[in-house]
Amino acid sequence: MTALTADQMARVKATAPVFAEHGATITKHFYKRMFAAHPELKNIFNQTHQQSGSQPETLARAVYAYAANIDNLGALGGAVTHIAHKHASLNIRPEHYPIVGRHLLGAVVDVLGDAVDQPTLEAWTVAYEQLANIMIGTEAKLYEAASWSGFRPFKVVRKQVESDEITSFYLAPADGASAGGFEPGQYVSVTRFVDTLGVDQPRQYSLSNAPHGKWLRISVKREPGRGDAQPGHVSNIMHDGVEEGAVVHVSAPMGEFTLDRKKSTPVVLMSGGVGITPMKSMLATLLAERSERKVTFVHACRNTKVHAFREFLGNAVAGHPNVKRAVFYEEVGANDRQGVDYDFEGRIDIGRIEQDVLLPEADYYLCGPVAFMREQREALLARGIDASRIHTEIFGSGML
């Protein structure tokens, strides 16, 4: 690999403002150009995020961050790990990187034209090669440690409705072998063919059970589409078109948002909506291991109708003195029972539950809509919780 010279590094860093201003235009053109030349790659990339523009915008922010920190790549460590897990879950391989590089740099030239001179383009060529090698090396370690390679056929052995919005799918290996292990909090990618798009589409779903090797469970929220948001292609197919006995193809578990099982200190699990799924896995694992760690399970949803795993949580609290809950309902219905189904009315307010949440040396795990996680994170920081003890899971194209 050719090393970046000081001049090339300066040229890349100097173009960071260009990506801040024109990045989304460049990346939108990049995807259009790449898919035209390699339509088979549409099977890897979320086409809904392409249509909404969220994926090009996320890529533009990532390219900007790389350019701005080209002289201090250590600052990107967390982002590199996060992206590498996403890539490995989608089975992105080394041979994909030259394709992306060729079309990304081509898009830069197409959009900026004479504003990019040859030395700057050469600098970006070397910089991209450097980044590709970092990603390939990081992903190689994930593939080496994975339970299996690529997408593996699993049979749906059970389908269970958890709420008006969420349905669980129990997935057993089609070959009868072990389902392998995973860390609570991790996710898998599931692919389904989408007729309206004419391509396979992968979607990532958190595992919602404790690891035991017999089967995996994902719990999928139906995305009906509201306002400008399109209905979820794959989530609706899973709900309406995937029944017991069907075979789905599943990637090996990935994700760095995981419960630290080596600790004995308190755990606070905070979720909003379908963000409850990895928290369910974490709590179920602690119970299966008969952990004596203090656990506070904080959850927010609209009402009982959409409250998944309600009975599981109630039983966990009733049967384990080290487990507490604080469930908030935003729209309490006539049949919602305070003290049984929920504890508080309204949005999550840490001020109302400080004695159960602000625990010495606790780790905080947050999952839910980006706005929800940002709000809870800021509330915890304002109360003196160190940022290193606050862990978040981001799906899709969101960023905290």
C-alpha cells in the first residue's frame, strides 16, 4: 500500500469543507453511477435508504469525517468498528472496495469537475486505498471470529405475535446444526426478495433472546409508513409473507453494542419502542446466568397494545429481587393497568426514577429512535454520568 505523503494528507484535509458543502450531491451521484455499472450490488444496499437520501447523506458525513481527521485516524476508531460490523453483517468483501473506490472518485470528478486537480485526485486515490485496507483488515477479524460465513439458511420454527406491531420469528438452522453463539445486544441480517424492487434486500434485526445454540430469535416491527416515510418493504414481507416452515437466509451475529458480561456492577437498560429487542436479550442473558447484578429496565412505548415482552418483564421483576422496572406509557388507554402493565404516564423522565437509575458504577445501554437516545444520553450526562458508561445502538442511517 502506498503511504500518504505530507502534501497528499494536506490536500485531503483541505477538501473536507468541500464534502461538508457538496458531499450529499457527490454521494447520491456515486450510488447512481455504481448501481448502473453493478446492478447486483443493489442486493446489498438498502434501497429504501437510497430513495429517501438518508444513506447518501450518511456516507457524505463519513467521508467528511475521514478527510477532516486524515492526520488523526485514531479519532475514527469507534466509527470504523461500527461500520465494520455493519459491513460484515451484510457480507461486504474485499473485492467490493475497488468497485466503490472507482465510482466514488469518479463521482467526485463528475460533480466537481475542474475544481479537482490531478494531484488532489491522486491524494484521494491513496487515501481511499488506505481507508479500504483499514476496513478490510477490521472486517477480516470479524469474519474469522464469526459463527459462519455469508448467509446461512434458517427455518422459521415458530412465529409469535408480541404486540400489535412486533412479531417474533424463531429461527433454527436448516441443516439441523447448532445456531452458534452471540453476545447479547448483537444483530443479524435477514434477506428477502422484494418484488416491487426486483432485488433481494437485507435488513438488520437485533436478537431478542439469550444465546443457547438451539435457535435464534428476531422480533420485527411492522413499518406501515407514515407521512413521508415509505412502508417497510422487508418488515411487511416478514409479517405477512413469512410463516412457520419458511426458510430465510441469515448472516452471522454482529454488532459492538453488547452487554459486558464480565462485570458485576449495575446495569440500566433504557429503550423506546422496538428498541426493547436487544434489551430483552441482555436481561434474558443475565437471568439465564443467574446474575446477581442490579438491573433497572426502563422502557417507553405508547400503551399496552404496542408493549412487547410485557409478561416477560413482569415475571422477571416478580421473580428476581435484583431486577426493577420503570415503564412509561405516553397514551394510557382505558384497559391499561398502572402497576401491572406500566408504572408512569408520559415520556421517560429520569428525574422521576433517579433512585433506580443513578446507580454507582452502572453501565447504561440505550436503544430506540435517535431523538429518544439523544434525549436520554443528555439527561444522564447532565446528572454526572460519565460518557464512557453510556452505550447506544444506531440502526439505519441515524447518528447521535
